[in-house]
Amino acid sequence: MLLLIDQVFIQLGIAFVGALLFWRLLLNIYVLLVTQTARQKSFIDKINRCLPQTQCGQCGYEGCRPYAKAIANGDAINRCPPGGNETILKLAQLANEPLARLDPAHGNIAPLLVAVIREDECIGCTKCIVACPVDAIIGGPKLMHTVIESECTGCDLCVDPCPVDCIDMINSTDKSIPTWTLPTTSGALATQLEAGS
Ligand code: SF4
Ligand code: SF4
Ligand code: SF4
């Protein structure tokens, strides 16, 4: 009888140690997966920071972050025309990949452009607002639209949807920003100023 009880305790002990080892293994796998996911996310973040954030989709992905994710998973580093050679160099160093020329299938290196709406021709259809990936256009239904130049990445995605073709892409350095100057004190303003003085 005592022998039987001993055997039961031994079996229970073995089962307990087995269960302990099993849970320990599961915990190790979980920790490994969490660590790998965090490392992968941080790598994607680093790649994404090298990309120009134009969100133009020329790389074949919906935007810069999806392309960063694809690079982290082994996709080519030479698909971003807006980034040009500088971006390829940064990506090659980061991903430890050999340098490669920009893949012409995805476009050519070009100067930075900005969109400009010929406002008097705009019919306020809002199609450009919907197309803009970075919310750089303001306007409303049946109202004139305009581009916030500082927000425009030059992605070109608003041009095709415009039904009246009133959006131009121009070289960002060509844009002449009107300079506001203090008006001469004349007319009604002058009268008000004089009356107040
Ligand atoms: S081509 Fe470059 S800038 Fe355009 S979405 Fe892809 S990574 Fe971003
Ligand atoms: S305004 Fe046009 S060119 Fe500029 S970011 Fe928006 S969609 Fe792209
Ligand atoms: S798509 Fe063209 S017409 Fe329509 S709101 Fe934009 S600029 Fe105006």
C-alpha cells in the first residue's frame, strides 16, 4: 500500500514538473515574440524616418510607412523617386543592403514640386481634398479651394482628379510668395487713423 502511495506521489511530482516546464516554455516563446515584434517595429520606424513622407505611392505602396514595412521584410530599397539617391544611401546603411540606382520603373528623381490651384477656375468639387494624403488642401463644397504650401509634399495625387484641370505642379523654388507691405495711409483707413490720433 505504501509503495502504491509513493508511486502516486512520484507520478504527481513528474506531472507537476512537466506542467511547470511547459508553462515556462510558453512564457519564453511569448517573451521572444514580444521582443521580436518590438524590434521589428522599431526597425520599421527607423526606415520610415529615412523616407521623405511625400506619401505619393510611387514606390508601389500606399505610403511611406507601408513601404518601410516592406523594406523591413526584404523589399528593394531603391523604389522611392522623391527620396532620390540620398534616401537610397540612408536605407542601404540602415538595412545593410548594397547600394543600388533608383529603379526607373518607379519614376525619376525630380525637383520638389508644390501644387497650386488656379483659384478663379476652381468649381469647388472637393475631389482634390479627398485625393490629398496629407490634408494640404482647404476648401468646401462649391467654394474655392487652395493649397497650404507648407503642408504640400508635391505628391501630385490631386492633379488627375480635378475635373477642370485647374491644379498646377510647380517647382517649389519658383513659387513667388507675395510679400505683404504696409498700405499707404490713404482713403478711409487714413481718415480713421487721423481721427484716432
Ligand atoms: S515613393 Fe517614397 S515618398 Fe512616395 S510613398 Fe513611397 S516611400 Fe513615400
Ligand atoms: S496638395 Fe496635391 S500635391 Fe500637395 S500633397 Fe496634397 S495631393 Fe499632394
Ligand atoms: S478638384 Fe479642382 S475644381 Fe475640384 S475643388 Fe479641387 S481644385 Fe477645385
